[in-house]
Amino acid sequence: MSATAWADDPITVCGTKLTDTLTGPAEFAAWSSYGGDDVCQVTPKVLTCDLSRPSTRRGCGSDLFVTVRTTGQGAISHRGVIASGRITTAPTTA
């Protein structure tokens, strides 16, 4: 499973929340954070995480590792939504 969000604009994103929802015969089994400082709540079908690291450029931010377990046969999909409470833009020069 993978979810990525970025902007090419010079922005800093803070207070980020990730909500990922599974559909089909699968459930979230476990999660871990590369930095160890993110906080997630998990139910069988929904993973919600408060990401602690500000994202200041593409490739910089939080990394989560999620294990999904199948519970039967059939198609599996997920929908990730990433939202932020605070975005600041870098000053531009003329």
C-alpha cells in the first residue's frame, strides 16, 4: 500500500492527518512509523494517523509502513486522504 502527497510550490505543511480506508476482503493488521513519532489509530478498515514531521519539500516528511491482511477472495482497494490544518508559503523574490 502506498500514499504520497506533494506540491511543487515552496510550501511547508504542518498538522497533517492521513486517513486511509480499505474496501474488499482485507483489514489493517499493523503499522509502524520510520521516525517513530507519528500517532495512528487503526480499526480493521480505517487507519487514521497524525503525522508529526512538517513536510517542507518533496520527499521530506513522514514514512509509514502498513501491513494489510486478506480475509477472503476478491478485489481489494484503498483510498487515502491527506489533509493539513496549516500550510505556509515561502516568500517569493522578484
